[in-house]
Amino acid sequence: MSDSTSNEKKKAKGGDAAFYDAKFGIEAMQHEPCENGFTWRALIGALFIAFVMFPGIIFMGLMIGEDMGNAADWVVIILFVEIARRSFMTLKKQELYILKYTVSQLSTFAGGTALGGGIFAFLVFQRYIRNSEDFHNFGIARQVPDWWAPYGDAAYEGGFLSQVWWPVLAVTIGGMLLNKLCQLSLGFLAYKVTVDVEKLPFPLAPIQAEGAIALAESSADKDKKGFRQYCFSIGVMCGAVFSIFYTGIPILTSAFFGKSLQLIPIPFLDLTPHIESVLPGAILGITLNAALLFTGFVIPWRIAVGMFTSTVFFQVFLNTLLQQNGLLPSWAPGKDAIQTHVAATLDLYLSIGIGTSFAIFAVGLFGMIKAIRGYSKKKKAGEASSEGPDLGKFWYHDKGRGDPSTKAMLILWLAVSVAFVVLSNHLINHGAAPEDRFPIGWLIGFAFIWTPMNTYINARMSGIAGQNAGVPFVFESAIFASGYRKLNIWFAPMPLHNYGHTADLFRVCELTRTKISSIFKAELLIFPLMLFASFIFWSYITGLGPIPSDQYAYVQKFWPVHAQMRAVWASSMQDGQPVLLEALKPGVIGTAFGVAVAAFSSFSWLGISAQYLYGAIAAVNQYPHMAVTIFTGACLGRFVLAKKFGRERWQNFAPILAVGFGAGLGLVAMFCIAVNFLWVSIGVNY
């Protein structure tokens, strides 16, 4: 059979040739009817994540502070694509999109605290925080409400189903359920306004949609073996070999010998005490986590440069200069990298972070206004859709697209918001004298004014410019402005959120021709499944030993830092607790804001990409050794591998290699974790 005939057949089959020759147009498929994406394949994928990958996600977070990132999503998806090929089945793009959504929701990971594995991860963390040394030192451990975490020995006895955990479970699960219902209902309303009424383009949504479409087309071609498979396989092998030394040996030696042997320091080798005589107050270390090299392969070059330059300048050289001039009074000789970082944060960088956060918001808001004006000019010039807003579309029930009733979603949001306000008010003000209560007007304003306004603004920004901008420290400012002094408000679930990103989610559904009802069906599975699997695996892991402990290197080092910073904020309104007030320096906040805005303005005027600044600001108060490794990966990719393979080809290789590396790292770690669990189950001294 000739090549031309073969190509014609591929095109007739609707295979992935159009994707590979870059002629695919996503608008060409918008005439297709929407189809249900929640099928038995999504169900099996969710079960695979919940009962096979959950333990690995949990253990990797506790030990090395990382999950498998997008690798968890793509491992499941690629596995299903390959199974479908060998079973002579074709996966629809709708199925793959919902499968990826389901997997990503189940594998959600809280980066800084290394919390993965569902709801009970947060309960374990909250238990540690309340009973931590820092909360006792600040004198607030007993004041933390029992509905947030149990206190004392009772918190560690009897498991999560013991009576002391009942109020915690009720509040946590209830708060998360209300939050999810608010997200889906208000997010859908924002989608109706921005997409149906205002007809905004959502420029980044097609990029997100193309992944599912390309994989679906690849699944339709049973014979094609493209470079993606080979790149992914190479990445898997690299990740697997590295994982043997980085996670495998520590996990297995911990199981067999009761003590973890780390051939590669986790999370980093701390050099800070060794350089304090030369660079007092500086932070320096070496991280040999190869995953950061692969991060450097895919991160934009400008951001990598900004991160490296900023963190080395501030945390190594400027810290030394500041300490020598008495501006880091909390630092003392003998402190390691983490203790030095906390001291510098309280002395200076907390204020710098607040100032730069407001600067980023101001710049983002300015960019949104500029984009809106540009979009309006295009409409007037006929370069964009000249149709005006169609208010009738807001109430139109598009059954073919799988829309729920707009009225039902509006009623659901109102009802859930009322319930959220009632719950928050009860937890904060129950039993308090009228003069000591937190004003319920703030809660009503959060739920019915700020949250919908913030959601709409961010959905509109994303719809026009693909950008988002959140106003920082709204919750903290409300507490300070109210004068409320009781501790419980810092731990209560609040009706204060931004659901603008959900409009993007529904827009991608529309572009992939997936019925929006598929998302709601998937959520009906995700929440109870995550709850059950989280309870099973976290109950088992907490039964193996205390968390944190030497067995879990990452959380052993970093959870105390989170406890200290949480104690600083929670005690800020207490008498005799001036730590936060001393840490907040209005002059530094204002200076940081002004310098950051001036830098953005200067870069814009000079025509220099703002990505340098975004990377720099994000890394001002980060550990330099991590940014150095990422920058090393970026240099290796840009100046060595891109030249070897060609820049365009390397840009296609790098993300697939990074995903494969994460998959290999995770799979080997999961195997070792399974051996660890089995060995502990039969008894170490068996």
C-alpha cells in the first residue's frame, strides 16, 4: 500500500496526523455535538488513583516534599490510551478530558505543606500544628477550637473515628462540601456571563483543550509510534534509576533496619552553618534532587533567570549586608538554613512579600484594564465579534451542551452561601457576648459581595487576557479592621474565595465538545471516593509511627516552620504577642510596593519581558539552592540539549521527558512503599 493511500486512510479515520503537522484547528470541530465524557473508563481511572497511587502520593509528600505533579494525570491517561490501542478501542476526547479532570482532582497536592491524599491529610497536619511546640510557646495551643483539631494525647489515641475527632470531621467535611458546591454553582454562573453573554474569547482555553484532543486522535491510530512515546520512556527510565537512590534506598532501609539511609540528602545538604563566619545571615545549601533539573528544562528561561538572580542576591549577599547593619536582629550564629530563613522572614521578608503581592495585583489589574480596552477597540474596528452582550443567553438552558439550569445554579449558590455564613458565624460567635462577636456583616459581605465580585473579575480577566489577579490579605485585613481578638476566627472555614478559574474549566469542556454535566457527574464520584480512600490510607500510615519523624525527612524539617508562622498570625491579636506587629513594617511594605511597580513600569518601557520580574519576585524569599538547581537545568537545556537536538525539537522533548521522569520517580517509589507497607504489616522482627 502506498504512503499516499495510507495517509488518506489516516485522514479518513480522523487520526492524529493533523495534530503532528500543526494544521489542526480547534474551531473546526465546534459544530460537533457535545457528548458525555463521564464513562466507565473515568470510573476505573478514579479507582486506580484512589487505591493504587494514593499511598505513593502520601509517602512521597511526607518524605521528599513532592508529588508526581502532572505525571500522576498522564500516567493514568497514557496507560488507558495504550490499553485501548491493544484492545482495538478508541477513546473519545470527551472521555480523556474527564479522565484527566478526575485524576487531577484526586491527586491534588498542597505544595508547601506536602499534603496529598485527600481530606485526612489536612487533619493530620492540623493535629500536629495544634500540639506543636510553637503553639505551646506562643501560649495558644489550648485556645485552638476543638472543632479544628483535638488537643493532647487524645488526638493520637483511637484513630480518626474516635469521639474527639467527630467535631473536626463534621466541620472539615462540611466546609469542603460547601466550598465545592459554591465553586461549581458560582463558577458556572461566571461562565454563563463571560462566555454566553459577553462572548469573551478565553485565549488559553484552546491550549488546555488540545491535550485531550491530541491524545484522543493518537488513540485512534493503533499503529503510530511517535517520538512522544520514546521521550516518555526515556524519562521514565531516568526517573526510575534516580528514584532507586533518592527514595528507594531510604524507604527500604527504613523498613528493614528501622533507620533511613540517605545516599542523597533529603531535602538538601545544608551549608549555612559552615559559611556563617564569611557570610553571616546568608542561606546556602546544595539540593541534588534531579526532579528540579527537569523542572529547569520546562520552566520559561526568563523566569529561571529571574529566580536565580533574585534568590542568590537577596538570600546570600543582601542578607549578609543586612545582618552586618543590624537589620536581621533575629539571626544568631549556629542557625541552620531553615532557622535563618524564618528569622529573615520575620525581620524583613514578610513585609517585602506583602508589598510585592500588592504590586503584582496592581500590575495585573492594570493589565486587565488595558486588555479590556484593547478588546473593546477591536470590537469597534470589527476585528472581534461585533455582537453586543446577549442577556437572554444567561437564562438559556442549553441542553445539548449539558448545561444545568441557570436558575437552579443560582438558587444553589444562594442556599450554599447562606449555609456557609451560618456555619462560619456559629463556629466563631457561638456562646460569645454580643460585644465580643465578630460582625456577621463581614461574613455576609465575603459570601454575597466579595466572592462573586472577585470570581467575576478573575473570570473576565481570564476570558480576555488569560490572566488572573487576586487581592492579597483580604481575610487578615478584615480581622484587623474588626478588632476581633478571639483565636477561633483564624481556623474557621470562611465564605471567602475566588472561583474564576472554574469558568475556564467549563470553557475547555465546551471546546472539547464535552457535556458540562460530565463535570458534575465526576464530582459526585470524586468527593466520596477521595473521602473513603483518604481515610483508609492515612489511618494506616499514621498507625506506622508519628508524623513528623525521622522517617519522613521533608516534613520533619518544614512542618515546624509552618507551625511557627501559623502561630505568629493566629496570635497577632492576642495581648502580649507583638511578634506579628513587629514583623509588619509599613515602611518596608510601601518601599517594596513602589520598587516593584517601578520595576514593572521600567521593564515595560524598555520592552523587556516581565517574566524576569515575576520569577524574581516569586523567589525573593526562597531557598537559593533550589533555584540554583532549577537554573542549572535551564542552562543545560538551553545551551547544551537545545543545540544538540534543535531548539524546536527540544521544546517538544522537554515537557514529555519531565512528565516521564516524574512517572518513573513515582512508580519506583510506589513499589518501595508497597514493600515497606508489607514488611511493616508482617512485623519488622518477623
